[in-house]
Amino acid sequence: MGDELDLVRGTSPSNPNFLIVGRVEVLDAKPRSTEEGIEVKLRRSKNLVIENYPNGDSWKESDFVSQS
């Protein structure tokens, strides 16, 4: 509980020291009572702006371009 997962969408167009992320936070997890698996309760934040990771771990744009 309390873990957060950030999906980095890119740097902020107005300030490259900040990232635009989609964040998911795990609020609760428990075994299902009637079938196999786990029931998970999440909180999702769309388009959250956070400070870029500390020096050395800074997130950078990839040279990879997706082909659709």
C-alpha cells in the first residue's frame, strides 16, 4: 500500500526541469473472496507535473520513435 507508479509522458514544454507524468497510487490490495486473484484499489492522477529526478538519474527523451 502507498506505492506509486509514474508513467513519464515527457518534459514540461514551459520548463524542462519538470516532467509531465501520469501517476497511479496503490490504496489497497486483498485476495478476492469468490475467485482467484487480487482485488486492487488505485488512485490515478492524470497530467501531474513533478520536478525532474535528481542529477544522475534525470529523465531524458529517448531517440526511439514509435512506428504506428
